[in-house]
Amino acid sequence: MDLDPSGILQCSHRLNHFELSHQVVTIYIAEIADKEIRGRLSVGTRFMFNFGGLLMMCIGAYATYDVMNYSLLVMPLLYFTACLCIPESPYYYLKEGREDAAKKALLRLRGREDGLEEELESMKSHVQREMRNSSSTIELFRGRQYRKAIIIVFGLKFAQIMTGTQTVQQYLTVIMKESKINMAVPTMMIIYGTVKFIVGVMSSCLADRVGRRPLLIYSFFGYSVSSVIIGFYFLSLEVLSVDHDALRPYSFVTFFCILFSNVMSTLGFNSIMGVVQGEAFPLNVKAIAITVLNIYGGILGFLVTKLFKKVKDLSGLCGVFWLYASIALVGSVFAYFTVPETKGKSLKEIQAMLQGEVYYANGEELKDMNDKRGENGDPRIMGEEVMVSGELKSLQSNGANA
């Protein structure tokens, strides 16, 4: 049976939407990193992702398809070898009841013994509290203590993917040709990749300085503004039928706005999304939550790619970019009203802030809360916060001030 090369390429492209290794890295970094640098390290993985993209754009512009793909074979081998040398997460060892192994891993990660016992005890208490519940998919969607995290992360994931950042990159050649810009395709791709790489370096520095919440809000908004401008350019070209020669001097506006939207997404939501999803879920359901989020993101990635051509055929590129602008604006508003600031907070503090009184309840109290909520059909999920301790009150106060 002959294999269709185009079919194989399409299948591999669809599977790439799931980014399985990236999601595992997100969990790992969230668990091993100190709270002061967790955001910087998490965003740093996107920086290397952008570097890989730039490398492929530079090589792909001049090398044959076979040479480019054969050159990639060495990367998985290097990745596998590097993974053999890294320590396991102390949280994983504690979940398995291997406290000595957790202590050794933590010492290797921190490189010092000062404060090691206190940090290990805090981790142990955190793990015991979070592992009192099951790790099933049913638990994830039934327990009301996870609902705020689900709403935040799945809502941000929808906005991140449906704004079409990856689709614009995939169809950049088509978009630029229709804008009538006078620039070689390889040059455009290299400029696009270089900007993304440089901004990725900046984003790794901003995550723990500016904070997650402002970066999400303003990046979505900036992306929306740039997409609106691109939409107006194509409205003039496609709908108002302005003469191509008259618009040619302004064709650079399209490329400039695409670069600006690239800057916004790389500085903000495309980079910060990995940090948020690594912090939002407790240990007992984090793996299953990230897996479900992966599947959800893959479906959305497939959908937004398919929608590009259909919307373009129906309403032109102006309709495509105005759709992206609308979704980005909704994402900005969503982030403003739902996303708390987690900069400088430990995983324990973040869960106390997201779960409220449920975090401090014991197993029987938690079961009663979930059963009572199910019987009453109470729709209030995010707003009810009973101050059961001075610690919780302080954490929530700090979160509000942030």
C-alpha cells in the first residue's frame, strides 16, 4: 500500500498541536522551581521553542526539505540524553512516600542546606493536603475546588489558540502575497522568526517582574488592536476595491502589524499560558488536567486552522483578522475579571487562594461540601470565600492587592 506523503505531513502537523513534551516540562518546572524564578524558567522553555522556530525558518529558506528534516533527527536524541541527567521532582517523591529521595532531589536542585528542612516540611504538608483526594478525571470535574482553575485555564487556552497566532504564522506567506508587499518570502520569514526569538528573551525577564496578570491583559488587548488595523487594510483591498497601486506604499503596515501582534503574543499570552497552567491545578489532578487541556488545545488548534480558509472564502482576510481581534479582546476582558496574580507565591499559596475554604477542609468536610453543593444546585463557584483562618484571609487579601 502506497503512503500519501501529504497525508503523513498533515497527520504529523495535527499531532504537533498537542505538544506533549512541552506540557510535561510545564508541570516539572512548576514543581522544581523556586517561587521567585518559576515564571522566568517556565517562559524560558518558550524562548527555546522560538529559537527552534527561527532556526528552521533560516535553514528552510535555503535547504532542501529532506536536508532540513534529517537535520532534526539529532534533536530528540539530545533531548533524551539530557533528560537522563535531570533530577526527579521532590513533589513526585513525596507523593510516592519517598521522603529521603525527595530531600536528596531538593538538595540537588537548591544546592544548599539552609532552609532545606523547612521547605521540605512545607512541601510535605502541601502534598498530604492535596493528595487526600483522588486523581481521576471524574474528580477533576466533580470537585468544586478545581472549578475556578478549570474556568481560568480552559478560558485562557481558548483565547490563546482561537486568536490564530499559529495560523497566521502558517499562512504568513499567503497573507503577505495578498497584501501586495514588495518583500521576498524568505526575508519575511526570517524577520518574523528573529523578532519572535528576541521578544522571547524579553518575556522570560518580565514574567517575574511585571507579573502574569498584566502581561495577559495587555498582550490580548495589543493583539486585538493590531488585528483590527490589519482587517481595515484588507477591507480597503478586498471590499472597497481600492486600487492596488494606491495601496502598495502602505502594504508594509500589514507586515508591521503582524510583527507587532507577534510581539504581543510572545511577550504575553503565548508565553504566560504555560506558567498559569502549571500553577493553577493541585498535585492530585495536575497530570490529568494538563492531559485534558492538551486534548482540548489540540482540538482547538485543528479547528482554528480549518476555519481560516472557510472564513477567508466567506468574508476575506478582513473577516479573519477581525474575528481574531474580537476573540483577543474577549480574552483581555476575561483575564481582567478572572485571573489572579500569582507572582511570588508558592504553589501552596496559589491553591489556598484559588480553592478558598475548601483548601483547609479535611476529607469528610470536603465530601460534605461537594455533596451539599450538588444537592442544592448552587451555581456560585468563584465568588464564595469563607474566611476559615487568618492565613487564608491574608492570602486572599494579598491576591486582591496584586
